Amino acid sequence: MRYARLRDLREDHDLTQKQLAARLQCSQRIYSDYETGRVGIPAEILIRLAIVYNTSVDYLLDLTDEREPYARKVKERI
């Protein structure tokens, strides 16, 4: 499965893969593998991405077109 929304959101936020990988504390290569679907995305990374982009994991995974996040229990910023 390819995650086009991940690339689109990253580009919308004017971030390179290297910059985003640094925020997620992973390598650029691993992040690239997430975007292209070569490697499954761990739940922790999905949660961090949802926080970075202020959206839901469902939106990231293309399970909904609703970009607004659900109410969160933890108000965390990465």
C-alpha cells in the first residue's frame, strides 16, 4: 500500500523527508520506505505523524476524507 497522503501532507508543510525523519527520530531512508509502502508504518510513528499534521491516523491511512482530528486525550506536540 502506498501512502500518498503522507507525501502530500509533508509537501504541504514544506518539509523534506530528511526534516520529517528527524522529527520522527528515524532515518530518511526508513521514512521514504513508509511513504512508498515498502515498510509498514508502526503505530507509534502514525500517532506522531497525526500529531505533527494535526489530523487523525484514519486520515493518514486514507480511511476517511475528514482531515480534522478527533478529540485527543493527550495534548502533545512533536
